[in-house]
Amino acid sequence: EGINKIYGTWIIASASTVEAAGDGEFLWRILDRVAVVGRHEPLVIFELLNFRARATDDQLQIAQKFPLALDAYFQRDFQAAAKMFESLSLIDPVARLFLKRLEDFRFHPPERGWTGVFKPVSK
């Protein structure tokens, strides 16, 4: 519930949940890598966008383009990531969240060992 507030989403799931749900019925998009208290490895989280059969054109576009932007972000190609997130910003609040992170990096660049893992301040 708390993590949904951060991203402005309704349903967030782990990779194991997405895998258990199968490929056909649901439209998911990778959302982020987050640090979880008590775990050594970050948790990859996904957002349930819709039932695949009911997905809107915007949701299909998000599912297709957002992972490419996120890959650029994790690779520290912030200029490319910003362009891709910007192209989604009118239809995707999560893209706007990542644009805000990138804007913050202009004033406070990530450290050399940055891995892109988001560390929530609170649950």
C-alpha cells in the first residue's frame, strides 16, 4: 500500500507474483528496483496496468516504451532515459516520477557505485 503511494499506482507485485500470474491475461510493466528491509538483493517490482484484453492504447504504449526508458536509467544514460520518460509523461505519472529523479540528479548526481535501486524513506 505504501509503495503504491510513492508511484501513484494501484497494484504493485513482485516478479514471482507476475510469473505465477502467467503471460496471457494481464498487462504488466516493470516499475523499479527497490531496497527492502531485511533483504540483501533489491526487489524488482511490477505494476498491473490492466487485463491484456482491456488495455488501452496508452497502457500498451507504456508497457512497450517504459522498460526501454528504465533500462537507459539503470545504465546511467540519463539523457536517453529523460527523452523516453518525457515522451510518456503526458500519459504516465510514473514517467513523471522518474523525470523528477533525473532532475534531482542534475543538482545531486548519483555516486559512482549507484545501481539505480530506490530506497524508500518509509513504507
